[in-house]
Amino acid sequence: MTIDLAQRPADGLTTQLRRGSALPVLTVVLAILLVWYAAAVWLNAPFVGGADPSLSFRDLVWASWRSERPVLPAPHQIIAELWRTVIETPVTSKRSLLY
């Protein structure tokens, strides 16, 4: 009995994970995100907590990720800004990326 690959349904993410084909890609993406978040803390920390030595490491991390004008924005800040300028802003506004 032969299996026709054209008739086989497309594999989902869980099937690809079980076979091991998606795990390397997810690992690289997670590594990039971890390095990006660490770099955001490293570059933004002098501007948010440099003058306050009593700030704990956790508070410094949160302050650098919530900075209004960061040197390097964290990934979640970029996604939030894209959401605001593409989805929430009317298309006719000059602040919209779609304008």
C-alpha cells in the first residue's frame, strides 16, 4: 500500500512539534526574544534607574520595559505601537501607518 502525499492533510503545529521540525525554529525565535529583552534592559536601565540606587533588579527591569521613550524598545512595546497605529487609529488619520 502506498500513501499519496498529495492527499495527506496538512500537518498542524503540534504534529510538526512531535516530529521535531518546528522545534528548532521555535528555539531560535525564543533565543532572539530573550536576547532582545535583555538588551532592552541593558540599554534602557541607565535612563530609568541610573539615579536611584535603591531600585531592585526586578523594579529596574520593569521600569526599563515600561519606559515611554526607550533607547531600545522591548518587543511587546513594538507590538503595542503597531496595534495602536494600524488597528486603533482611523485610516484617514495622518498618525496611521496605513495612511
